Amino acid sequence: MKIDGNITKPLATPAGEKTVRSQTPATSSGKESASADEVNLSSTGQLQAMRSSMSESPVDTAKVEAIKQAIAEGRFKVNPEAIAEGLLNDVRDLLKNQKN
């Protein structure tokens, strides 16, 4: 997928989102022209749903503290295979939930 600044018409904004545009002067070859940047801000309902789903996940504070201590002492070893497997599992879960 290629992303560039050649968008000729604005994208549709889903209900509950706000669109913010800014005019930025472009100064290529000494000439000034205005280009529009656009940012969509999600409604607070989506943020609240994310917060509640995160609060349902228990956090092992003892494990967090042990990892912090290992990092501070230089004993923490990164396991790239475990990270990759975790990311793949998360993507699988997201895709599975998206189909439902």
C-alpha cells in the first residue's frame, strides 16, 4: 500500500468522529502553496470500550517488578521468538474476532 499526499477528495468520516484540518504552507522551489492535513479523532465511547477491556486483563505486578529489576541490573534477555509468537497470536485473535 502506498501512502502519498495526492488525495483529491476528503475521506468519509464515520459517525461520532471529528475531523481536524490544518493548512500547512509548502515551500518547495520557493513558492508557497497550502496543503490540507486531516486527523480523525475517535469518540470517547471507543476509548471507554478499550479501557474496560484493558481493565479486565489482570496484571501480575510482582512479575512486572521482577522484569523492571532485571532490566535495571542488565539481566533481562529478550526472546525474539516468544515476542513473534505473541504478536502472531494477537493478530490471529483480532482476525478471528473481526470475522464474528
